Amino acid sequence: MTQETSGRSASDEETRSPEFHPYHHPAAGWGAAKSVSRFVIREGEFVDGPRAIRKMNHEDKGFDCPGCAWPDDLKGLKLDICENGIKHVTWEMTRKRVDPEFFAAHTVSELATWSDAALEDQGRLTHPMRYDADTDTYVPVSWQEAFDLVGSTLRGLENPNQAAYYTSGRLGNEATFLYQLMARELGTNNLPDCSNMCHE
């Protein structure tokens, strides 16, 4: 399946269903190292990728892995990492961007046929967007319009518990604290645990 749109096309890789292949090797060691190396190279992070990997889960000028809430090792491991954690960090470092032209070229119905991995691979959003039912596309809006839309929607609920306040596991503790505080001020503690939902 190929659909030409604004200089790029939706490939078979982007539209095919997820696949499963039996794997009869250890889930760590050289196999994981080879998989991670291929991923870092594919993402073009030849220098910054290895630098970030060396800093993951280290107190001295390091950072916590955004992949999960597994506790840090306190005995001085040189590499306290996993394959999924490295992929998360590399995704965060991406230089790929998804701008309004991308959404103008792809309907939501089309994007719904793409795999999760293909959607993630497009990059990071550059503008606030809202859904336009007439064109079946996301269209750009100003930040003020975005805040007004969210505010009017939340004020229009019959009951505060009709809203769920879910965040990505990649969100930092400070931002998460403010987000849950806002939800509670609005009258609900409907805050599903993002790590639990992702891991399930």
C-alpha cells in the first residue's frame, strides 16, 4: 500500500499489522547490544546516543531512565540500563518533527491504519492541534485556542469524574505533580497510573 503525500509516502512498514517472531536466545547480552546498536544507528544518534546511555541512571550529572520506574542501583553499576530504556531515550532525542503540513496530508482515518511504531517514528509535534471532523484531519491552533478549548470542555462536564487525567510515563515528577494538583482542584482524583497502564 502506498499513498503519495507532500513529498513522502505511507509505506508498507507504516501500515502493516504488528508481527511476532519466535526468539530462542537470551533476552540480554550480545543480542540486546546488537539490537540497540542497530536502533541507535537507524535513528542517526551516533554520538549523542552513546553519551546519553552512559549517563542513564547515574547520580553524577546523569538522569533517570524515562522507560520505567525500576529502582536505581546504588552500588555503582557502570551501565544500569535496558534495551527498552535506550530506545526511549533515543526517541526523546529525535530531530524528526511532525508539522501541520504532515497532518494536512494525512487524514485521521489513514493514520489509524499505521502501526504505533510508525506513528512514533514520525517525530515530535511542533504545534498544538485539534481534530476537524469536516476534513478528518488535525489542524493547527494557537496555544490560547488550545487552552480555551480544554477549559470550555472541562467546564462543560456534568461531573468532574467524566474526565481522566492520563500522562506519559516520560513526564517529569514536577510536571506530574502540578498536573495531578490541577485535576484534584477541578474535583476529581481520576488519575490512572501511567506506568501501570503502559506496562500492562
